[in-house]
Amino acid sequence: MADEGPIARAISGRPPFGPIERLEHARLREEQQATLRSPRRKASISARLLFLVMDRVYGEARTLEKFRVLELVARVPYQAWENVAYVAVTHTASQPGFARRVFDRVRISRWEQDNEQWHLLMLEELVAADAAGSWLRNRVVPQVLAFGYYQLSWLTFAIKPAWSYRLNADFEDHAEHEYALFVQEHPEWETTTFNSRFTEDFGHYDSLADLFRQIGYDERLHKLQSEAAMAAPRFT
Ligand SMILES: [Fe+2]
Ligand SMILES: [Fe+2]
């Protein structure tokens, strides 16, 4: 791809088509500061409603529990897109070029779904070490939120993909900024080591602060990917 700007990189320089981008400490700090300096997207009504519900149920403070719920919800647009695109690809046998582009979307959705899954599994580990709250609040409410968000992502994607990409861009932008602030609020995490059963899958980081900075950076790439997809015609 000729243009090597951030949006082009978000599409071509990321798995499944490019290498995994894992940053070193100095670069992670720079990217966190860049996030803190950058304005937030003007979120859509549905995204704002979701953030409002999360604030009401889990409180306005940034907590590990709240980020765990955020990551559980974060997977579902990718699941919905994979589902819709996979159905679409079965009806494109007479147009191989189009089928290839649709299938590339399926592959991106699968990879990003897994990326969100690693985020979730590591948050699960951290929350388990400091478990609190009721079964309803920890298990039922997040599943209800994820179910509703899946339906909305699926339906908007089936009608007009740009709507669904916009919703996800809003969500990822929120996640990127929230992670950057979360790290800023916890200077003690600079010297907190993080040991996980998923290090082999997600990478090793010297501190909990750097782990969250990398997750926040992933969220930015997700946002850029959705912003690029919003601007592109359907499956091109
Ligand atoms: Fe995530
Ligand atoms: Fe994300």
C-alpha cells in the first residue's frame, strides 16, 4: 500500500496481513501521551447510551472490573461482522474478486476478535486476584450488555456497514482514552510486574502499566481500522 499513514497501517500493517505490532516501553509511553493529548470522537447516541449504562452499573471510577466488562463487550462487533460477512461470502461464488475482499473482512474480524479475547482473559486474571461484587453484576449484566450490543452491531452492519463501523470507532476511542487515563491514575503500576498465563500469546511487558498501554494502543488501531472501513464502500 503506497500511503503509509496510520489508517493504511491499521489495515495492511496488522494481522492477519501484517506482523503484530508490540511496542517497547519508551514508545508505549509516547503513544499513551499522544492519546491523552488527542480529542475524543463525538460519540453516537447508541455509544453514549452504552457508556452511560456502564457508568450507572459499575460506577464512574475506572476499575479493573469495569474494564473487564468493556473487553467482554468489545469482542462482539467483530463476532457480528464475521457472521454477516461469512454468510455474504457464500453468495459471491460468481464474483471471485468480491468474494476475496469479503473473506478478507472475515479474517480481519476473526483476528481482532482474538485480540480482544486476550485482553479479556488478562483482565479476568487481574479481576480474579481481587474478586468482589455479585454474580448478577459480574456475570449476568455483562452478558446482557454484550447480547444487546451484538444485536445492534449485527443489524446495523447488515443494513449499512458504515453505521456499525462508526459505533465501533466510538467504542474503541472510548476504550483507548480510558486505558490511557487508567494508567495515569496508577503510578504504582510502573513497578508492578505482570505475570500471566497468556504472555506467550499476547507478549511480555515489564510492568502492568506497559501492559495496559499496549492494550490501549491496540484499541487505537481498532479505532483507526473502523474509521478506515467507515470511509470505504461496502466490502471494497
Ligand atoms: Fe480490548
Ligand atoms: Fe478494541
